[in-house]
Amino acid sequence: MTSSPLPSANVRLGGTTRGTISNREGAWLLRVPEGPNTLIFSYIGYLSDTLEVDVRADLVHDARLRPTLIQMPALTVSAGDLARYVIRRAIEAKERLNEGLESYRFEAFTRRSLSREDTIVGIAEGYSFGYWREGESLREEVSQYQATENLPDMGEVQGVLGIVDFSRDDINFAENLYVGPLHPNAFRWYEYEIEEVNLQDGLEIYRITMEPRHNLIPLLRGTVDIADSSWALVGVDLVPAEQIVFPFVKDMRVRWQQSFKLQEGYWLPTDIRIEGGVEVGLGPIKIPRIGFNQTSVIYDYEVNLAIADSIFAREEPVMQLPDASVVDSTFWEENEVLPMTVEEEHAYTNLDSTQTLEVLFAPRGFEMDAERDELVLRGNVGGGGEWLGSLLGLLDLRFNRVEGPVVGAHVSRDSILGRFTVRANADHAFSADRWNWRVGVEARFGTRPRGPNQPGRRGILIGVSYFDGIARSPSAGFYPVLLNSFSSVISQDDYFDYHASRGWRLDVVPVDRGGVGLDLFLARAEHTSLEAVNGWSISDRYGVPRENPPVSSERAVWRRIGGTLRIGRPESSASVSTGKGLLIRVEDGKSGGPGNTWEPWLPGQHTYLRADGVFSWSIPTFTTRYLFSPMLVVRLAGGVNEGSLPRELWGGPENALGRYAPLGSLRGARHRELAGTDYVVLTVEHNFRSQPFQLLGIRALYERGIELLAHGGIAQTWRYGAKIPDDGPYRELGFGIGRIYDLFRVDFTRRLTEPADWYLTLTLTTFF
């Protein structure tokens, strides 16, 4: 007898489903009715104890449990074979054990604490009612909620938040799908060994350790407790076998502990304990570790009762009842089931409203931590700067070889007459010595709801704008203006070609697209040529700028009509996610002489008719169990033209912008090298994630989430029938390393088309 506290020991009121568990210090509290009562104290590995008591007033009782260990059965099989036998029987029994279980209701108490490093910085706790019905997910209603003064109102997330059934084939955590300990193919993924055989409530309990056989899919490690004869799963103590890897998250760890008791003939959970912690940072910069601890006590089960359909009709899994945040001190006193530890009581007493999470976890000044050999955020950086953010939000700033430095501003006025928005912007290009401006009005129609409980109409946005400014060559939108300006300033790499455009445009756009959109436009504009006049950059202050090609017909007036069909999400301009969808653009254009004469379209009377589009898709490979699974990414783009497409409207494959080359671009192609009237380009990439490093056992790489990629591209362009390149399609192959400092990716690409060469490019990591 050591008199050491037993955390999470089970205390039950005999003849009922009411009970509780002890806290981490072994303290427990259970409210019982006056009169004769039987209390049962149990813990796996210890002889159960009972207390017969006639309760007339508060009573203090220190339960002392004696350890017991049953000798291994006298079998001729090895411990490993016995473990496999027990697990096999548990797999066979799990469906049978739930036969006839159609619904249940329970009451629960949940306490959550949040810590910074090793100090508690917030506690929230509440009582809830839980409801489960076959075919439905768990629903909860929070009846009482309270928290330390520094926490926001989190009553709507204060329930048990789901019961993890570890007997299921797959366990979902953080969008990773772990193979459960009783999966039908469990022996393929796990090694099982008998650790010990204990006694609880007269039942022999097999404690079995499970170890993963490899690390190529999400697996668990720890112990499971299986009851003899019924072969029910009665307890778990499990952690992920490998560190959970998320962007900007370091050393994310979690531990599940759960116990089950027979409740009206079914093994249902009596408590859930979750401990976890995480560090957040970028590279060597870290925020102090955030810890999380939850204990839920579940009691007063009612099984196979009728539950109102309205409980499951609502979408939110946890709902706060109207008076839940109004603390009823009498209720808390009469229903307390889990005493606080000394540390928790100290936190409740000392945390006040000024110690908010924003303050406790605010970004802080950098300081070297000698013990950890890394930069850690320590002191507040300081507030203010809102006026600067507002000012930058109004400014238009850019730089390119045609305009040089450009400074301007944009303004908008919303809700004019309830549905109109006016937008205007103007800027001055200093090197080109010209003013650019645009003014427009947008109107929304049909966006109001039809009536109570009726869906609203999708609505239409109609916009009209007048402009005299700079137009850029067509692109997929991979390179925003600010990024192109940065590249131009640093190294004279300007992605676009430019021409002046003056006229008007009408756009018709559905307001609510719902994954499918059809945008229509009608435009009339006069195009004029511009010269490249500024070759300055930090790397070459007296450089000669790349030539800006002239427009195909000087001062011609182009009348254009067209539309864009989008299905899904065809592109991600930032490269952080893959495209999954289709985009098709069709445009009919007709040229005319200068002036304002309007010439209507007639069938067949057009200067050009073009169509282009892109199809992108990503396909998980090897396994779909990871949130970031290995993935094959395919992007097919192309365009066709009939007639004389003006030079300034030529399309083509996307190429790199200097050393920056996002997903879907040709990393070895030069600026506008493959632009033309017709083109086709296919890029293929496979992201192996960290699995090659896991296979090789290079822990330093796969625990950081470092990824290995392979990619290639092929393209062909035509300019009025002439092939570019003329000796066959453009080709390139390469490989990349992703998740460098969580954010960056480096690619090494071999251009196979002459002039052949190697290219080193940088981009953002593709997560999804």
C-alpha cells in the first residue's frame, strides 16, 4: 500500500448509472440521496471496494484500493498469441455488443483548462445533456456554464464535443484517419502484446499494448483494455504513433484516455480525458507552448428511450440553453462531481478579466532562449498602426517597365439607395507621364429573401465602368500586381505586356454562385501601343527594359462580347491549394476604326472568335488517411482561335516570374515565350509528402513535414499556324522540396527543349 492518489478512479452509486471519477490528485465528490447507499470504488488493476453508508450529512471517506494482478492463464500459447486471440475475439464481438442499442441520453460535466507553458491560464466548465440516436451524430445542450474571468463566452462549445468510439474501424482526429485498435485488418497494422491481466468488478481485464508496424499511415500507440467473456473494449490509453504535422505547428501531441461501464446492458463511456499541447511558430521563431486538458464525467444514462426529432434537426452539435450562462450557485453546489486540483483552484482565484487570451498569447518581441537554442516571442511589440493600415488600404502602388512607379488611390461608396455601389480610382504613372482612371457603378438585384423559411434568390450583380488606363496581357492570375511590382523592382522581371485601353465595359455576374458561375461581359475599347521606358531595378540600376510589343492595330476600336463559365475552383493563384474544377472562356471580337460610331454585331461578322480554358484536378494517392495525403495534380489548359486575334490578346502557358514559379507554371520557360493564338499545355505533379523520408527513417525531415515532389510539363503554341517551338513541344522535368519553414517550396527543373538548362525556383508550399 503506497497511499498514492489514483487519478480517474471510478466511483459509482450502486444500483444506478450515476457516478464520477477522481481528479488528478485522487480527490472525488459524489452527491447521493439521504438514507442507505452503496458506493463502489473501482480501478483497473485494483480490487474494487464498497462503502455501505446511511447518509444524513456530508461525509468524508478515503477509499483505499489494494492492487491485484492475476497470473497469466496456464495456456500453452505465447503472450503474443494470447493478445492476438483476445483482439480477434474483440473484433468479432464489437458489432454484437451494440445490437439493440437504438438511442441513449446522458448527463455530463466537462472541465477544460488552457495552459501557457506549464501554467494554467484559463478554465471553462459546464454541465450538459447529451443525446444519441442510431444514424445520428451526438447532440448536446449546455445547461450551465462558467469560466475564469479572462475567457470569452464559450458555452456553445462546452459540451463533451463528441464521444470517440475507439472500437470503430477508423478514428478521425484533426482530419487524419487513424486505424482503430479493433480494425478488421488490425494485425496488418499493429503488433499486440499482453501487458497484464487485472481484475475489476469481478471481471478479468486484459491490458494489451499495441505498437504500429510501420509509419506510412496514421496509427496509434498505447494500451487497450478488453473484458474477458464479453470481449468488450472497456478502456483505452492511446496517443498518435507519430507526431502530428501541421503547417506552422510544432510538436503537436495528444493523449486519449477513456473508460467504459455497463449501462443497462451496454458498454458506454463513463469518462473522457484528453491531454494535448502544441507550439506554433515559423522557422526558429516560436510562441510559448499552448496546453489543453479536458476531463468529462458522463453519468445518468437512459438507454433506448424516445428522443424528440427536433434535437437532431438542428445543425449545430452543441447548443447553449437560454439561461446556461447565468450561474446558479445552488445548482453548482448540489451537482458538483469533480473537485478542482490545487492548481485549478489557484487559477480560478487569481485569473482576472485583464488577463485575456489575446494578452497572454499576444505576439511578442524576440529573445534567445539559451536552453532551447531558439528565438522565442517574449514582450509585446506595441499597438497602434491602424491609421497606417487604413491609408495603405486606399493607396494604389505599383511598378513596371512601361509605367515606372505608379501612385494612386481608390475609393468606394456602398449602399447607395440600398443596392448601388460607386467605385473610382485614379493614379499617375511617372515614367510614362500619364494619368489612368476608372469609374464605375455596381447594382445588385434579387438578393433579398423571398420570405420566412424560404430560400433567397441568387441575385445578379450588374456593373458598368468607364476607363482610360493600362491593360495587361491575358494570364491565369498567378501573379498579382504587387508581386509583379516587387519582382520588377528587385530584378527587372516584369511578367506582363501592356497596352493603353480607353472605353467602357458592362459586366453581369451572379451574386451567389454555389460552385457554378457564368459571368457575361460587353465591352468597347480603343487600344494603343506603349513603350517600355523604365529598366531600373535594384540589381541593375541602368538596365535596358524588355521590349513591350505594339498592339496589332494602332488606335483600332475593339468591340468584345463574351462570358466565363466556372465549375468548382479551377485555380489557386497563391499556389497554397490545388485547383479542382473547370473554367471555359468564350469571346467574340470585332474591330472598327477610331471614333464613337457604334456598329452592331451580325452573325458571322467578327474579327476573331476565341475560346480558352483550364481543367485542374488533384487525386490522393497511396493513402487518403492523412489530411495532407500524397497527391497527384493535373492541370490541362489551352486555347483556340478563329480569325485575327490581336497581338495584345494572345494567350499561352504560364511561365515563371523570375525565380518565383507557382503550381501550374512552366518553370523553365521565358517571359511570354509561348504566347500565341492557339496553345495547349499539360503540367503534372506528384507530391509524395513526407512518405519517402518516413520509409528511409529520416526522422529529422518527416517530423518537420518536409515534402518531396516530382513534376513535369509539356506545351505547344501556334501563331496563325506556325508552331512554337518549331522542333516539337516544349518539355521540362524536375523535382522539388516542400514545407521548408512550413511555408516555402524550392524546385529544381531541367528544361529539355533547347536551349536546355537547369532552373531553380521558389514558391509557396501547396497544402491541399
